[in-house]
Amino acid sequence: MDVNALLPPVLAFLIGGLLSWLGFWFSGRWGFLCRSASAWAYIALQGVVGAAGYLLLSELTENGVVALPEAWKSNCYAQAVFMGFLAKSLSYVTLFDAGGTDQKKSVGFKFFVDGLQEKVAEDEKIAVIEFLIEKEKQYGSVDSVKETIRRWIPHELKDKKTLDTFLGDLENQNTVYDAMLQFLREVGKKMFESAFPDRK
């Protein structure tokens, strides 16, 4: 087996997966999804799409799905990088049509991607609930929680209109859980944990 022939699809796999992980990371969601099997499966699937895109590159270019830059057509590593970056877009491309003319169905990765995205969202929701329930036990007073939130208002909310809206919504929260949830949605897990560190 030619090891060098395996390197480009492996590279496309790694780039496709890495970009998906970075998407979770920079959106602030990874703190809640790092233990989610569905999130890891989604990352792996994006890698598989990148690798499959590289292996099917000639068919994709012939069918006009992918327009490969002329300078990259003779460089397999450049092609692998290109397909790794295109993995997310390729997830929604129809690979082929199955069934008869009356019941033709499009077959591609979209079915698996959509299913995993739903499961990832469900896992994230459960993780957030569990996280906030634990914090709620440590910080029992809704008034003190609101006061802490006011002290930790991020710079993005300093605009008076945005700030007034945020504070008005905060004032209407009647429980520690709801106040914390509003703050968490606004600032993300990292700043939230700075404002509300674990109490031993």
C-alpha cells in the first residue's frame, strides 16, 4: 500500500473535522458539548465528507459541483486542503438519486448531518440545564445573582438601548435559574464561570 496516496484524504479528513470543532469552539458551545458523542460524531462526519470529497474530486468537478483553481489541479495536497475547507458545504450536496422515476430520492450526507445537528442541539440543551441547576444550588438568592450579573455586564452591552433591554429582561426574571440562563446566553460559559465560580 502506498502510504503517500493515503496522506491527502487523511489531510482532508483532519481539516474538515478541525474546522467543525473550531466552529463549536468559537461559538462558545464546546464547553457544553465536549462530552457529547453526537458532537464528536458530527466532527468526524465533516472529516469523512472532506475525505470523500477529495476521493470523488474528479466526479465533482466534472459535474460542476466544485470549481477547482487551475493552479491546484496538479497538487494533491492543495486539493486535499481545498476539499477539507469545503466539507461543510459538501455535506448538503446530493451524491446520487435512488429509486424509480416516480419515487426518486436524493442521497447524500445531509440526512446524517441534519440528524446529528438535532442531537447535538439536544445534548447541548441538557448540558446547559444540568450546569445551571448545579450553579443554582450554589447561589440561592435571585437578588444577589442579579447584582452580580449587573457588575459583570460585558462591554458590548454598554450601548444604552441594548443595556436597557438587557436590564429590563433581567429585572423580570423571578428565579436564579432564569437570571443565570439569560446571562449565560449573553456572555457564554467562560465569562459566566468567572462571574459565578464554583463554591466548595
